[in-house]
Amino acid sequence: MKSKMFLVIIGFALLLLTACGEDSEKAANSNDGETYKLRVTSALSANHGLWVGFYEPWMKKVEEDSDGRVTFETFTSEELVKATNEVEALKQGTVNIAAPLLPIYEPSTFPLSEVSMLPLTKSSPIIGSLAFKELINSDVELQDGKTFAELEYGAQSLKVLPATISEEYSISTTGLKFDSVKDVQKAKLRTPSRIHEIYAKKIGTNSVTMPTFDLYDAMSRGAVDGSFLFISDWTGYGFEELFKYTVNDINLGHFSSLLAMTEKQWDEFPEDIQKIMIDASDELVENGAELWVDRSEEIIANSKEQGGEFVSLNDLDPEVKELLIEGMEDTWTDFIELLNKQGDPGTEIAKLWRDIVIEQGGDVPEAVKDL
């Protein structure tokens, strides 16, 4: 009898220990009593499509899904941190989150991220956004056993989450038409990135590098004929008043950005908060891309009513079309060579991006398929 009673007591004690262990694990994974007020910096204005379409909804969803355990204090339009200073601000603790981090503006620090700016023959905001998401989450090792995210962001002790990226870039002018190769090569276009500078050189166009907010004045004065720019961003700067001619059905890359924080900050969150943040990002990437599509359609319709002309790449003079497509192929080659010379995995990142874009329903220049 005593032996049976002893066994019952031991069994009951084991059950208590197991239950306590499970409760401790749950507490460690959720920390229900812990709250987080996070400071967020953004170079975007509060009405920018990327802010309205992705970052603001992401914060709202995280707040809702965490039952208010996570809240955000936001500073838009470079109010707290200037663009390209986000990494320093994160590491110094000035802010907790960059929304967005803009790696394309810092190629010396993030040399591989420009890959999203490479020209494609078929894409869309949705295809581009899903492709960049897959690139960030890819487990393909590019160099020294490290993935894209590990090489680019892990090296800076950053944790990043995918965000919506831009609509595809087109070529728009204040009226200069690309009726001949000579027309293309007399154009003076503003280039927003290093890859666009390469492309402009390949097609023989004169290029000028300047911030987007200086472009309206430059076009008004006739200092430049136009720009490489995505249509859905026109209204943010009033460009719809000036652009009269656009070559579309040509994808001159996507501007990518990310939601970023330090790895130290990320590790402070319990697992359930981390999952909420990841799930919100995954869910909203495509929704944000839809906003770009809707804006672009509206802008094109309004521009056409005001006499704006939109010409498909496929309807251009055959020599002009050939020039623009060959420029795409040569831009890939030059970008790969540039990275390889720097000791970065240029060939590997280009192949990976190519394959992911095609998997997501996009396409690349024919010569790129033979890499």
C-alpha cells in the first residue's frame, strides 16, 4: 500500500513539473506581459505609395495581431533620420526600425541589392515584389557558404523583412520621341541608380545624376529631357504635368527596399512577436504591389486625357527596339563584371535573381538565359 502511494505521489510530482515546464516555455515564447514601443524612421512621405501600401498597414497589423503589445512611434519624410543614415541610426539606438532601409543608395555597403534594378523583359510590381521576397528568403549559398541575406544584411548585423518594391521603371520625356536611334542618343535623361547609368551609356544616351526632388525644376528649365522613372511615382512630384512621352512595356528594373532592424533588437522579441511580424510582411507584400498597379493605371488614363503618349517597346522602330534590348543584355554583363572585380559574387547573384524572376512569372533578355 505504501509502495503504491509512493508511486502516486511521484507521478503527481512529475505531472506538476511537466506542467510548470510547459508554462515556462510558453512564457518564454510569448512574454505576455512585455510591451514594445518602437521608434520607426522613414525617408518616405506619409502619402508615398510604399508607406501607404505597405509600411503603414504592416504596423497596423502587427499592433492588432499582438493585441497592442507592440506599438509604433513614426517619423516620416526624414524627420528624424536622413535617407542613407538608417543603418547608423539603428546601430546607435536612435530608432528601432527603418521603414525602409534603402540599400540601393548605398552600393558600397550593399553591393548585391542593386540586382533588382537590372532590366527585365517581363515583370510587374507583384512579380518583382514576390521575386525580391524569395531572394531575401533564399537558402542558396552565393559565397563562403552564405546566402544573399547573410552576405548583404547579416554582415551589417541587420535583420530584414521583405517589403513591396517599386513598379518597373520606364523611360519618360517632356516630349522627345524615340522615333530613331539618333533621337535616343541625343536625349539627356536623369538616372536614379548606378545600373541606369550603365544602361544609359550602353544605348548612347546622355545621363545626369540628380535627386528626384530636383527633377521637376530641371525638366521645366529644359536642363534634361526626361528620366528613368516608374509611372506610379509621378504624382508624388507633379511629374504628370511635364511628362508627355513614355516608352512602356520595357522593364528597366525595380527599386527595392526593406524593413530593417538590428539583430539585437530582433532577438529581444519573443517568438510569437517575431512570427506576427514575419506573417504581416508576407501577407502585405502583394497588397502593396497592387496599390502601385492601381496608381499607374489611373495616372496613365489621366495623362492620356491631357495628351500624354505611351508607346510600347514592341511598336518602336526595329532599330530602336534592338538598341534598347541590347542595352538591357549589356547592362547585366557589366553589372556582373563590376561585382566580380570587387570580389563579390556577381555571376551567382545574377543567376539567382534571373531564376527567381522567371519562377515568379517574369522574364529576362534572351542572352541572360545563357549565363
